[in-house]
Amino acid sequence: MYSEKTNRIVIYTVGFVFLALFVWCLVKPVDDFSASERRPLKSMPELTIESVVNGRFMEEFETYASDQFPLRDLFRRGKVWFAESVLGQKEQNKIYREEGHLSKLEYPLDLESVENAGEQFQSLYQYYVKDAGGKAYLSIVPDKNLFLAEPNGYPSMDYEALVEQLRATTPDLEYVDIFPLLQVEDYYDTDPHWRQEQIVDVAEKLLQAMQTSAREQMEPAEDRAVVQEPEICLLDTPFYGVYAGQYGLKTEGEPIYYLKYADFDNCIVTDLETNQSIPIYDMERAKGRDPYEMFLSGSKSLLRIDNPTGPKGKRLILFRDSFGSSIAPLFVPCYEQIILVDIRYIRGDVLQYFVDFKGADVLFLYSTLVLNNSITLQGNLHIN
């Protein structure tokens, strides 16, 4: 009798929980965005005869149900905790934790993707730079898996092969190796990006390569910029990187430092897509979903930084991804004008209407994360 009563209690309790969750699913508002995962959530798919017949409706509904499930973040944390603490799994959804860092596996190396990126860079050089009187440079930002993956037993891409492949497809670009200057401490603990205050030496090496190789015929050496010491500032809110939410378990916030040069007071930054002025450091975005977007307002296709107090006639065109947002301000004291181009958001053939390449230094600075997934790039030229 006691066993039967107990079984009924268990069955009723489980049934009530399922019924409550079902009702909750029906009445809860649909969430458009997951702040923890920093991604849009699936909305209710359209129900049509065609979508039911071909199975698309059920596939999309399954994603919708998963995304909109009540207490989703709580269940995610529980799942990750169980997998890590009980089952001993070392990575969740390709995200792992080692040496105080969260990182996402980037494996295997896609040589075709790297070749595609290199061919686009070379094409841009041939059309815009070759006869413009400047010189082009190439540098690669390693993702932090270089320092964390293989040493801790995780699969890792062949970084040497990546560099060799990219250099082979960009014979006219002078390669500047910044790998030896970087270590895992130069990256945020919970984010893929590098820390601005840790890459001053990287900026100096890139500047040295460009200043000493491309300026002899443009201006006398005494006109070169005097090195300025930056002011180190601390953002007043803790930073939780993109991996913090994706991983599932609670992580500690970390500081964001940013560097200010005296030249910044006179600089004008223009979003060439909207022709609107923006700040070098956007404090509104610093309080938003992704505080890293404080650096030059995040993802922008075309930006121009005018520095009236910079060395006259010195111009830089920087082809970049998101890593370029935080290093570009470090170049400001050494140039009168810097144009940032992100060919993930603008086609290469459109640049002729916005960018003057004459006499400018041109730097292609891309992370291994983008090079290994270069389908996002639109640098191929289709100009008649």
C-alpha cells in the first residue's frame, strides 16, 4: 500500500511539473534574444502544408521549442555542471576551460578557406594598391587556441600550415610576424579577442615595419611621429565575454582597459556608411550586450579616422576583422588619416567609390578565426 501511494505521488508530481511547464510554454512571451548566448532566438515557424510535408516545420519547431523553453538558462547551467563535474567531459559545445580561460575549439584547418582569403587579399592588392604608390603588408592574429588547445590535449589546427598557405597566395604582401609577441595572457579570459593594453608591442612592431619600409620617398625621417605615452583607463563595469554565456556556467567578470592618446582629443571618426561621427570609444556600447564593441563601435564596414595633429601625408588603409577595432586606435598618433575596411560587410568592388589608395600604407590584419572561415569575406572583385 505504501509503495502504491508513493508511486502515485511521484507520478502526479511529475505530471504536474510537465503540465506546468507546458502551460508556461504557452503563456510566456516569446524571447527574441538570448543575452547570455548573445544570439537571436528562434521564433515560431510558419505553419503551411508545404512546410509540414517536407518536414521543415517540425525541424524549425524543435529549435523554437528549445530556444523558448522556460528557465532555459538554468537548465543549460545544470547540464554543463553535470557533464563537467559528474561525467568528466572537458568541453561543452566546443567550448572548454583551461588555465583560467574559456575558448572555443577551431579545428580542423581549412586550407581551401585560407587560400580563398589569400586570393581575395591578392586581388585587392592588384587592383587598388599595386599602382597607387604605396605598399601592402600582411599580418595574422592567432586565436588563443594556439596557446591552449594542443598543450592541454585538445585538437588544434596547424598554424604553421595556415601561415604558409596564406603567404603563398599573397606573394606581393610583406608579411609581419606577430606570433612571437603574443601569449594567452594577452587575451580576455572569457572572450576570443585580445586585450588592448596588452598589444602595444604588437602595434609598435606593425608600425615599425610600415614606417621603415614605405616612407623613404614620401617624407623625410624627421617628420615621423614622436611616440606618445597613452593614458590607461579602466571601464567601470566588469566584462563578460561571448564565451561566458555560451559555456553555461557562471564565470567571474574581468576588467576592460582602454588606452587614450593626446591626439584623440582632436580626432574625428566618421562612419562612411552613414556619414555620421562616432567616438573612438563608445561608452554606450560598453554598457550593452557586447562591451568589446566599445572599440570603434564594433562591426562597421567603413570607418575613417582623421587626426589633424598627426604626421602630414601619412595614411593607412587597414583591412581588418573585429580584432582590428581595438588595435587601430594605437595607430592613430602615427597617421594623419586611417581608413578601416571590413570586407565581411562591404564588397571589394565598391571600395573604388569610397577609398583613395594613392600613397597609403595598406595593412591586411586578420585573425585565424576569420581566415579559417573566409566564406564571410567579400573581397572578390567583379569590376569591368
